[in-house]
Amino acid sequence: MYRAIVIGASAGGLYAIRDLLVPLPSDFRIPIIIVQHLSPTSENYMVEFLNKNTSLNIKEVDEKEPIKPNMVYIAPPNYHVLIEEDETFTLSADEKVNYSRPSIDVLFYSAADIYRKDLIGVVLTGANDDGARGLFTIRKNGGLGIVQTPSSAEAPQMPSAAILEANPEYIIEISEIAKLLIEMNKRSD
Amino acid sequence: MDLNDNNREKIEADLLIEAVKRYYGYDFSNYSKAHIKRRMSVFLSKHRYESISEMQHYVLHNPNIFEDFLNNFSINVTEMFRDPGFYKDFRESVIPILKTYPYLKIWIAGCATGEEVYSFAIMLQEEGLLARSTIYATDFNSKALQKAGKAIYNIDTIKSYTSNYQKSGGKSSFSDYYMANYNSVIINKSLKENVVFAEHNLVTDGVFTEANLIVCRNVLIYFDRDLQDKVLALFNNSLIQGGYLALGTKETIQFSEINSKFSTISKENKIYKKTSI
Ligand SMILES: C[S@@+](CC[C@H](N)C(=O)[O-])C[C@H]1O[C@@H](n2cnc3c(N)ncnc32)[C@H](O)[C@@H]1O
């Protein structure tokens, strides 16, 4: 039974994330936590954009907030997102990792540590290699790895790096990832 | 019994925290566990230790390694005019009230390498308040404090600080406040005159001063709920009635016991005012 889904995206990520979330039903239970690379000064208009375009509850991660089912959480600009054992969030203003804050690796390491085999990691489009080592750690701890087919990504480098590093179970297009997540969600009921 | 790597690591981490507390007197036991784990794994790979137990040996036996350990744990990441919107808001909503006091005591806790202190000094100067202020700037990291006192920063940072300053409602030209010198800039001496740097550990040290304003930004996020509450109580006890408390953008007093004693001046920028004692 999967207890959380973590998703990382960079260049081209906004639309990729929308396309992934749009097919998910409003009663999608497994909590989803997303890191999308943003410029540090950008307002987090992603939350508004995704709330408008999907049927899910989307919100920005708050410090010490409990992680709940039926929720999609977005990392705030300029903070890393960590997960505590009691399934609450901790934000951190540590140094950038892979030139990024929030960093996908940082979220993935922390989630892998807490959820172990009950975690799904997803790497989408991006022009760097953040998320590759994190996905490796998720798989090492028994979790499931999914990567967007590089040829279908706006920027193929990030998915390619994740495939090379983590050898994920699934390398599929966004629409297929959505179907797979819906299936996993049903099975976790 | 649960014999797995994960469990062993947890035990090793707890033992190291305990050892550091007993030997060096720095208490990290109520820091966020996720944060501790992350810093330990960063430190482990930096020094290429095989395990946390091996790391413990070096941290306990070699004070230089401990100093590095402390730096690694204390995250001195900071900027001048970090979150310009905060400073803009502060200028508009708090400065006019501060102007009504003949003398101001300001405590900036967790000031890291001083960028925030000089940002406040600049703002206070522009508002005609610096001359009647004393700024107590504290941190538990003595190395960071040393750097803060020197007020010398890398020139590469100036471009983004200038842009922050402009967005923060700065009234002058940012270049008025420093002298450039090859690779570095030095902040004008006049901005330091009313600043007192001192070592203070928020976990183990007590009430600091009767302050009109306490600024503590991006420090509480590293603590667990209990320690956050304890430190917020300390701030409450260190503030005069009518005094202000400014936290980081992602920090809040909302869930703590002191919440009822404060009113919210800015929800977005986490500025609070102590309304009752
Ligand atoms: C991320 S920095 C924040 C710097 C600055 N306030 C800002 O917002 O840019 C966190 C600072 O908190 C300090 N700190 C952490 N634990 C502390 C403690 N127990 N007592 C005092 N300072 C502490 C660290 O040394 C570090 O300088």
C-alpha cells in the first residue's frame, strides 16, 4: 500500500504536472508532494494555476503541517521540503542542492527515509539532473520509480539522468503515468 | 528487536546528539529530526565516514572537526534584505510606531553572518532611528558572529542585494552603504556603531533584554514544535508590552501558547505585536 507520491519537475514542468494531475479524480487518496524548480523570487502561482485546472486540493507546503490524504502539496519557492517521522513537513533554508532550492533530491531522500517501500517517486521533464540520486534512494529503500519517457519530455535531460541512475520500474508518457497512479491509488484503498 | 540499517542509524544519530550535548554543551536534541538526519548525511559524505559511529569518534576527539560539525548544523545561509517584501511591510507598518519611542532596544536572534543586521541598520538609519537604537545581534555560532563583526562580504552578492534593497523600499542608493575593494565589499563603519554582537544559544540561554523589537527569521524552522514553543515563550518574556516580533516567512506563532498574547500586524510577513502580558 502506497502512502505517498513524490514528484519532481523542472523546465517545462508546469504543464507536465498539470497534464499528470488533470486525469486524477477528486477523491484521489494518496498524498502527492511536488517539487517544481522555480526562481527564488517567483510568487507561487502554481498553486492557483493547478487549483483552477484540476479537481484536486492543491496547497503550498506549510512548516510543520501534517501530511493528509486527498491533498496535493507544492514546495514553496526558496525552501527545501523535508518529512518528519510523524508525517509532518519541515521546511529548510539550507544551501542549494544541484543549484536548486527546493531540490528534488532533498525531498526524495527524506521521503524515502520515512515511507521506505510505501513510496512512489516520479521524475518529469527538466534540464538538469536533480532527482536522479533521490529516485535511486527511493528504489533502494524498496519504493517504486517512475520516469517520464525522455523523448516525450519538453526537456529530456532530467528524465534521462534519472533512468541512468535509478533504473526505474516504469519509463512511460505522462498520460500513462496518470493511469498507473490511478491504478495504484485504487489498490491502496 | 528490529535489526535493520534504518533502526541502527537512528540509534547512532541519537547517541551522537547526546554525546555532543554532554561533551560540548550544544543541545540539538529538540531540533527537527528530518533536519538532523539531512545534516548528518551531508557531513558524512563530506568527510567520507563509513557510519555515524565513526563520525562520532572524530567529532568527540577532534575540536576542529567539531567546529566543522557545528557549522554544518547551524546553516548560516542568509542575505541582505532577504524577502524584500518583509522589509517594505515593516517600514510601512512598524517603523511609524517605533518612531514614537525615545530609545529602542532591538534583538536580532540567529543573525548568522550579519547581513540581516546591516539590512536593519540601513533601514533604521534611513528612517532616522539608528542613532537612538541599540541592536543586540546574537547567534550560537561564534565563527558566524566573527564574520558578522567584520562586515566584509563577497562582491558577487552585491548585485542581488542591490535589487533586494530597491524592492525593500530603500530610500537611497545601496552603494552608499559599502566600500568596494577587489573581490569584497565592506559595510560602512557608521552602521556598526550601535550594534553589539554576542553569543547566545536560544536553547540553553535565558531572557536576553527588555526589547522593543525581536527579529528571529529562519531559525525556528530548524526546531521541533516543543522547542519552537519554548523559544517563542523566551521571546515573549524578552519583549516589552507593545513590542514587536518578526519571524521568517514560513514561521508562525499561530500554534504556540503565546499566540493569545499577540496580535497579527502582517499575516503574510509574520510580524506580530505583543498586546498583553
Ligand atoms: C538560516 S540562518 C538565518 C539567518 C538570518 N536570520 C536570515 O533569516 O537570513 C539560521 C541561524 O540560526 C542560528 N542558530 C541555530 N540554532 C541556534 C540556537 N540554538 N541559538 C542561536 N542561534 C541558532 C544558526 O547559527 C544560523 O546562523
